[in-house]
Amino acid sequence: MTAYPGEGVALELERLRRSVDVGFATTRGDLALLLQRADQTDKTLSDHEDRLDALERTRWPLPSLAAVVSCTALAVTLWEAAGR
């Protein structure tokens, strides 16, 4: 028999406490891993946004170029038509 009546309860409470501590430690580790991955994802996303901004700044402005070429073609056509 046990030394006092509450000894079994105390042992179960200690096991429960240990189990909760282990669970919290596991949860903290998982959370730290998720935070690290989120930071890496944010860094990767930031790098991609920077690269995309650089590409957008240096891309050839095709709609503007098309408008200039068409206006030039119209001007040349009108000039030739007026000259004949």
C-alpha cells in the first residue's frame, strides 16, 4: 500500500505535468521551425519582387513604341500623298 492516500494522485499529476511540458517543448520547436520557414519564404518573395521590379524597369515599352511607329507611318503616308 502507499505511504499516504494522495501519493498516487501526486504521481499522476507529475506524469501529467511532464507530458504537458514535453508537448509544449515540441510545440515550441515546431513553431520555431515554421517561423524560420516563413522568414525564408518572405526573403525569397522579396528577392523575386526585386527581380521583377528590375525586369519591369528595363523592359522594352512595346505599346509606346507601336504608337510612335504608327504615327510615323501615318505622317510619312500623308507626306507622300500630299507630295504627289
